[in-house]
Amino acid sequence: METGWSPVPRNRVTIQGGFWRKWRDLIGNVTLMHQLEEMRGEGHIDALELDQRMHRGRSLGDGWYWGASIFWDSDLAKWLEAASAYLEQNKDDRLEQAMDDIIARFERAQAPDGYVNSHFLTWRPRHRFKNLRDLHELYCAGHLIEAAVVHYEATGKPSLLTVARRFADLLVKRFGPGPNQTPGYCGHPEIELALVRLYRLTNEPSYLELSRFFVNQRGQEPNFFDLEAAARLDSEPFRPNHPGSPYAYMQAHQPIRDQSKVVGHAVRAMYLFSAVTDIALETTDASLLQAAERIWRDVIDTKLYITGGIGSASENEGFTRDYDLPNERAYAETCASIGLFLFAHRLLQSRLSSEFGDVMELALYNCILSGIGLDGKTFFYDNPLASHGQHRRIPWPWWCPCCPPNLARLINSLSGYLISARAEDIAIHHYVTGEATLDNVRLQVESGLPFSGETRITVTTDDPRERTLALRVPGWAGQITVWLNGAEARPESSDGYFLFRRTWQTGDRIDLRFDMPIRKKFARFEVDADRGRMALMRGPLVYCLEQVDNGPQLDRLIIPVEKDFRPVESEQLLNGVVTLRGHAIQEKPPENQSLYRDQPPSTETVEITAIPYYAWANRGAGEMQIWTRSR
Amino acid sequence: METGWSPVPRNRVTIQGGFWRKWRDLIGNVTLMHQLEEMRGEGHIDALELDQRMHRGRSLGDGWYWGASIFWDSDLAKWLEAASAYLEQNKDDRLEQAMDDIIARFERAQAPDGYVNSHFLTWRPRHRFKNLRDLHELYCAGHLIEAAVVHYEATGKPSLLTVARRFADLLVKRFGPGPNQTPGYCGHPEIELALVRLYRLTNEPSYLELSRFFVNQRGQEPNFFDLEAAARLDSEPFRPNHPGSPYAYMQAHQPIRDQSKVVGHAVRAMYLFSAVTDIALETTDASLLQAAERIWRDVIDTKLYITGGIGSASENEGFTRDYDLPNERAYAETCASIGLFLFAHRLLQSRLSSEFGDVMELALYNCILSGIGLDGKTFFYDNPLASHGQHRRIPWPWWCPCCPPNLARLINSLSGYLISARAEDIAIHHYVTGEATLDNVRLQVESGLPFSGETRITVTTDDPRERTLALRVPGWAGQITVWLNGAEARPESSDGYFLFRRTWQTGDRIDLRFDMPIRKKFARFEVDADRGRMALMRGPLVYCLEQVDNGPQLDRLIIPVEKDFRPVESEQLLNGVVTLRGHAIQEKPPENQSLYRDQPPSTETVEITAIPYYAWANRGAGEMQIWTRSR
């Protein structure tokens, strides 16, 4: 099962133009400073001074403060990761100073034994490791570790990595099966994948071993969270009404290898199974990989919004029953789709299958990108697929600011998710204009995605060798044409990848043309919310109707199945998009007060315009819908 | 505004055959004894002995027992009313003995001052009139009074009437605006309409005056329920999340004359506005009648299910926002539709308009009759318009058994709702096979309703006079043909009534043929739940699809607007019904696991059978739906 594929690192790939360069620049120039100011204003940064007076916020009684949030450190860490990744390829003195200042505060806050968490050190000094179930303690540690890994890779400075390793070493001592160790794991998975990243950077096996312990221990009986609650004398029932069972909320209801349905909090599930896949690959553990694949299958076949969103319910920020995918009250948290992206990327290293890249792309271009406004300063936490105008972007989800910095770190790290390598072979999963520099070959990519399906890949090498270049064929492609050095080619393909094996020389060139037909999408019958409805897609983009283009009461529109739509390049609209135009039937408003009548509503034909879903809610409040009635 | 119309009393009209005779016989022969046994088993009857040990039931803590229900007496009273109305025209010694036994217990339970309520006398002797808001005390009194009126009318025995009048006299002393009186009213309206009935029987004006006081006092500031709660030292907020405002739950949020939208608990609203209309008519109060008409308009235009059900939400057993009419989770309590029937019947005495009769008929033949199984021994409390098979009839809704005896008393009293008279004029609202005997004329009616729209009315009189016979033209009628003594007639009509003015002689005969086309009904756009859907009706009957006839996954069916259906007489089915047969398109099941696909589902044409809604859930568990997708 070991395939040997591994991602070409973030710092070996540059994004030099096109769609994602614009986003990366916006996030570097606008978003990071905006987020920093918001976190400064809320008190995240001062909190690291470990002075209760610095913790601002509103009291909720019982010693709980929204201001003194248990996960503030994690948001700072995600921001550090995002800023590090940005500074890896850009220069910005203000950002760098802000970054160093925060790192210095983490250094000062760290206890002599290596422990660091501003919430516990300030508000709950005696509660350390006493409530792994609820308090996100190891989750915060995980984000600190991830930030440290990227900061070190990006800057070469050991400052944050030293803090993180001291903390990680403390965790290695504290957690495990030994007689003086705690046999616990975190209610919110994150530490697991972070420890694998730290292991990969440092080659220190105890980090991988601890991560593996956390994964293997999860859901074993007696359940650690029961023991922990008893030790705290806590007799409150935990989430008694959670679908399935209480601990399904955090995927701790049964051992990982016994799980076959994805349950509970969506971000937790995705972070957990990302780590599960990592460990399966690092330790050649087929049973773990099978568990990850089962969970993947369940997500994709029964719980995935067409936008790449997952986790339909706000109650548990997560999964419910199969096919329960409401549109207007979809939760579809930005972080959950980021987690799905991460999970798919892990699985992609286990085997090349275009399905993984298709889902990464779907999540990235739709649900994830929907999470940030075109101004770079406003955000969605949840990403519904329909709205009556109440859903607005906000500058900062202060009550739980996980998504904005998560989104920033993902987009700034995007270059690390595009390409994999295995010995001499190279697999390009995502076509993004830029350059990848491997040991002995350089690939230049020019791509029109997401609005055009034309891509050119040019090879430069001083050391021509026989190698396979694997190129993902997107699931959305219509007619596909491929040229090798200008001559039409018919490469073999496997699992949705074109495989070009040859001795590559400088100047070798592949041109790909993936036609982008406008696709009408229909959900399977079991999805109540989408029955009798149609969604429009083109390339990786899901489209939606907005009131500003189509008038109010969007649900009066009916798209006949046979009607054609056409793409329209709209350079001035929404920072430049391709819209879709076509005709629909519109039910006319009722003529009188009757609730019921003997005739169907009269209709007229109207022209409608659909925009990419990610760009909605950037022109004021109004209705939006992805799924339009059809007949 | 005083129109002078009043109902021809129940005991002047007999139901001699056809659809309603079968139901009346079933209820007399089966339902009444079944209900008696259920109430005996639960403890309703023994509770009247005022011995706590006789109150059986389950403790809910805090001194609350489901068994010792606060409204048990009212269910006994409704049963007494139903039994009295049955015995008015039938003989049954067992029933009569049971009735007399219960009445004797009420007599023994009555306190020297006239107070009678088994719950308060047993469980809360010191709480008398201390919590009018929640405890249904005057509601129970109201049902006792209604039962007493009917019992006296039916049997001539003074026993129960004496009990009721002594209690009513106590209430007259206790409640009112005077210095030693309580300026309160009941959280659950019912006493108001009961007092009007008692006034009409006894001509004692203090009963009408008290009812009028209750109505006028309702919703005045300071709100009595606030004062009452303060006097109890009760600081718990009352229904803080009720739509609109807390006291909107019981229509006490503002004075009656200021109310223009129907709000809150549906049964309460209907009983209240029935009384409001009664009082408006008795006291010639135009502003009260206008309030009643406004509320009527709001119900009919924005909150009425196609079945005649009202009150869509279980949370408040009542109304929510305009057009909020979900199907599967419809509450649509049987009692609420009975209340709507009563309210419409009151308004009908204020002016002849076929709309009132149409709604009475709609409620009666659909939502109300749905509340009882064809076996006469099983019931629905709530009447959803769609089901995945979980909704089953039950022998007794023990936690709140209001609907079954309410349904029995309505159907046994049906003859009192069919015809009105004004001086010499007669208005027939509902065509039911039977005979009406007025002072100087007898009308015989033969009708095929609800399955055929043919009716014959024959006159017998010893005293030929000029009078108007007003005959309601149902809103569902297609082509209408009328014959007077065999010759086609073209009577004038007004507000949906044919007006025949002539000197009627014995042997005069009117034949009516109201064609019953199968009507496809469409809800207005604002009703989310029915958008893109169609319901089938024929005559007054709403039809539904059941799984037993049409297979599972009924929502795979799509009825093309242009498809015709045909009526099929099915004598052997469901005690004899007319079914509707026709063709629909059925989406085929998906061929693979994909959640989304590029093609609409493939379809096939299938024959489908619809049955009258009232008769559903009599052939085992299965899916049902009224609103079918259409295109």
C-alpha cells in the first residue's frame, strides 16, 4: 500500500499569476493585517501576557468569558502559519515584526516545563490536562506546532520551533499508555496531524509515536472521557442528544478501525482522518488506511454538499443522517471544507485517483473561497447554499474566529498542495499558474482555471531522465484534447490521471484543453432539499443566482432541463468572473389573496444570470440560491 | 348587522341515511363505549370521587401527575355531551346508565358553594381560581356547562343542568369588574361560548353578561395574567419565546377589538372567536363582529391547510407566520379544525356566505374526519398532510385526550349545524340525508355527498306560505343544474346561495346537481411546502396518495398538470369510497452511489390511485402525501 508519493513542498512551488496569485496577494496585503488588528482588538495577543486584566471580553457567568476564549492561542497560531507561508515568498516588514512579537510572547508565556496555553496559564492554572474533552488544550498545542513547523521552514528561525518542541516533549512525557502517563486524547483532533508534521520536520520518532497513540486510543473502552469526567466529579451528561451517541460528536464513540460512517463535528472528523491517513502512510498500516477510505466514501456518497461543504447541522457543527443536506440552514463551516481538503490531500498520497483532486478543487473553489469576501476583510463562518438575504459577511466571528485565519493559512500554503513526487515521477493534481522546482527538473504551469480549462506545462531540466508525468483529468472536463510538443497526443490514463512516460528534455511542452461545458447537476432522490431542482456548474465552479441580478423571490424561477446556458466573460464584475446566462420560466405573482387555486401559476420567460458561488454576498444583502427548481 | 338567522336545533333535524348516518352509528355503537372504557382505565371517572388514591397516573415530579390531569373533567363532559346527543335520537341502556353514573358523581363532587372540578378539589384545594392562566379551570367549567345544556335538551332531565347552573352562578358572583370580584378570564377560552349556550337555554342574562365580561377584559392592560402571577409570587417568565408575544399564545396580548391577526394556540383562538361572534350577535356589537371577521380573513387567507387544518406548529399547538404550512410536521390538531367549524358556523348566522359553509365542509370531511379511524376506536391528535409511515392512529391520546370525545360530540351533534332559519326563511348549508322539522314545514333531504353532488329536497307542509329557501352552492361545484318540481330552474343567487322565494306546498321538490370535477389544486407561491406541487380534490374531499396503493417513495411521483384523473367507485375499499385514478411520471431510483449527476433522473409512467384523505392510515403503516410534485 505504500505508494511513496509525497507532496512537493510548499516552498518548492511558486504561484506566479492568475486566479490564485490575486487571492494570495489580497490575503498578504489586506487580510493578514486585518486579522491581526481584529485579534489585537479582541485581546488574543495581550492574553499571551498571562495577566487576567489583559483578557477582555464578556462574562457569561460561572467564570466563563467569551473574551477569554479557550481557543484564542490556536487562532494566533494559524495566523502565524499564514504569515510565515506568505513571508516565505514575499517581504513585508510590518508583518514580520508582528509575527516576531507574537512569537516572543509565546516564548515568554511558556512555563519552565514547556507548557504553553494562555487560557490555562491565566484562567485555569489548576485545570491543566483535566478536561481534554471540552477545553481544546491539545488542539491549541497542535496549531502551535503546525505554525512552528511552517515558521521554521519559511524563515529558518528556530524561535517558535523551540517553543513548540519543548511543549511537544512535555506531551510525549505526559500522554501515553505508561504507568505515570495519561491515557487520553483531545476532544478536538488536531494535535495528531500536527505531531506528524513535526515528526516529518525533525525525524523525532516519539512525535509520530504519540500521534499514533492518540489515534489508537480514541474510542477505546472504558472511554477516557468517562474516566476523566469521573475524576473531575463531573456528572453532567455530555451531549445526551447527539445523533448516534454522545462521543460520536468527537469521533470517540468507537475505535477508529471500527468506524465506517462519518459522524459528529465535521472539522474534528476531517482533522482526525487526515491524521489517520498520515499515520497509515507513515507506519504502513493498512487497517488504518481502510478506515480512512471508508470514512471518505461515506462523506462523498452521502454527506457532501455540491459546494464541497460538509457538516449540515449547526447543532453539532457537523454530520447528521445520510442525505440530510438542507440548503438555507446548511452549516457547511469554512473550516470543515478546509478539513476535507486536507483529508483528500492525504489520501491522494496513498493512491493517485482524480476523485481526491476533484473534491479538493470543489471545496477550494466553492465552499472554502465563499468564506472570504472579495474585500479580503469579511468572512463567513457557515456557508449556506441559499439565503433570503439574512446571511452577511462579517469582519470577524469574534465568538469563534477559527475560520478566517484557517482560510488565510490554506491559501498562503496552497503551493504545497498542488504537486506530488515519487522517486523520479511527478503528479500534478491542480493546475495553477506558477513554477515547481524539483531536484533536477523545473515545471512551468500556465493555467486559465477556474474560468478556462486550458493549461500549458513546460519542462526545463539539466538532467534529462525517463520519468512519468501524471496529470489529473478533472471530473468536470468535457471534451479533452492533449498536445505533446504541439502534436496531439493520446496518453494512457489511470484512475483519472494521464500518464506521460518519456525522457523529458528542456523545452518539452504539454498543452491540455479541458472543455468546460456548462453542466446541469441533479442530486440523487434521497436529498429532500434538492428534489426537483437543478444546479449549474462550469469547470470546478458551482454557480448561484443572486437577487441583485435576478430580482427577488428566486424560487419563482424554474429552469427547463432542455434550456441552454452560455458563459459570458464579465471582466468588470466581482473582480472578473465568467457568468452564466440563459432563460428560465418565472411564475408570476398570485393575482388575489386565495391560498389555493385551481390553476397552476401563470408564467413568463425571463433571462437569468448566475455567478460563481464563491463570489456571492459581495454586492449587498439579498437572496441567493444554488439549487433552482427545474422541470 | 343583526341578521336574525339562527341554527335549526340539533333535535329538529334527523340524519337518516348516507355517509353521516354510517359515521353516527359507528360512533354510537362503538366509539362512545370505547372512549368510556379508556377514560375509566385512565382514572377520569374515579377521579370524580375526589380521593387522591383514585387518581392514577405517572408522576412527573413537583406534584404534577399526568394521570391527575387538569382537564380530565372536560373530556368526561365532552363525552357526556356526545352521549346525550346520541341518546336524543337513539336508545342505549348501557350508555344511559354510564351517563347517569358520571352525572351522579359530578353531583356528589360538587362543593356546597357550587364549585366542581375534580383536579382542584382533590389535588389543589387551595389553588382554586389562583392560576387561570395555566390550569384550565374555567375551560373545564365551560365543557361541563355545554354538556349540561345538551343533556337537558336531549333528555329533559335537570340533573346535570342543576350542577352546571350552580357552578355558573358561582362564577357570576366571583368574576367581573366589581370590588369583590376577580377581573380575570381563562387562559384557555371555552367558558365564553358555553355561557352563551347556557344563556340561550335559560334566558338568564347574567350568563351572557359574564361571557361578555370575559371577552371584553381579555388582553386589557395591566394584563390580568401578570397580576395573577405576581399574586402567586410566580416570577417564571411565561412562554418567553412565543411568536409575537407571550400572551399571544392565548390571544390575551391585546384587547379583542384590536386584534387583526390570528395568533397562538389554535383551539383557543377558535373557541374564543366563536364566542366573540356569539356575543356580537346576541348584543348587536359591530366592533366585535368586525374583529371576528378580521380573524376569519387572516385564517382563511394565510393559515389554512387545504384539509381545513389549522395551527401548523406543535410548539404552541398553533399559528406561526403567514403561509407557514409544513406538511409532514403539520400539527393541525383535530380539535382546532373542530374549533374552525364552530367559528364558521357562528359567522354563518351573521350573514349567509357560502365561504363559511365551504370551510365547515372542508374541515369536517378532511381534517376532522381524519381524526378517527374507520374502526371508530383509533384516533389522531395531529393530522399531518404527509407521512413517512411513522404517524399511526392510537386508541387513546392519554396525555391529552381532548380530540376523541370532541370529535364524537361534533359528529353526534352534526344535525344542529346543517340548517338555519330566520322568520319564515330557511337556509340549508349542508346537504345531509335526513329530515328537518320546523314549526310549519318539513324538509326531506337526500344527498349523495361527499361522493356524488346530487341532492333532492322535498317539502311537506300543512301551512303553505311564501318563504325563501336559501341553498348553499358549494365552492367545489363544477357545472350546476337545478330543477324545481322537475323543470330546470335558474334561481337568483347571492353570496353563494341560491334563493328560491315562493309559496311552498307539500310535494314541492328541488333537485340539485353539483358536478364534481376532479380539481387540481395549487398553493400560492408563498407556501414553501407546496411549491411546485399539486393536490387533488373532488367535491369537498381532499385526496391523498398512500404507499399501500402506490408503492414507497411517493415523492418520486410527478403529476403532469395536463394529465386527467378519473373517479372510480370502490365499494369494497375503506367502507366504500370513490378513488381517483390517473397517470403520473415516476422518477426511477438512482443507478449508482453518486450524490450528484449530470442528467435528471430517468422516468417512467405509472398509474396512481388517490384515496380520500380522511380514510388514510387505515391499512397499516406507510407513506402518505397530499401534495404531489407536479410540472
